[in-house]
Amino acid sequence: MQPRSPRKYRFGLRKIPQRFAPVLMPLLLSILMTCVISAISTLRSIGFAGNLLEVWLGSWVLSWLVGFPVLLVVLPLVRKIVALIVEPV
């Protein structure tokens, strides 16, 4: 059995192939952004109520179900806009 290549494994798991990066980046970004934004909105709406976690999770799931597909569609446009306004290296 060959030893594991340190570049192909992280935390004992095989790394995801590069071809999945265009979907993985918006997936992780949408999870993090919708999590934070929905938490802020939920806290602002109901405060530290006893059912905060339940209300926030429902809000977050709905936000993510909308946010991820929107991010997949909008990200190429945002990259083009950034390329128009940022000086290349």
C-alpha cells in the first residue's frame, strides 16, 4: 500500500477534484452568508426568544434554498464586473 500524498488528503479525507471548484465555492459562500444574514435578521425580529434556534434554522434553510441558485447565476456576472473595474496585475 502506497503512502498518502499530503497534497491529496486533508484531515484524513481525499480532497475534492479541482473541476468541482466552480460549484463548491458558491456552495460554501452561500452557506456562510445566509447563515450569518438570517441569524442577524432573526435576532432583530424576535430577539433572544426561547424558540430562536428553531425560527433561525427555518429562516436559514429558506434563505439558502434561494441564495445558492442565485449565487450560481450571478457569480459569473460579478466576476466580469470586477474584471472591468480592477486593474490587472
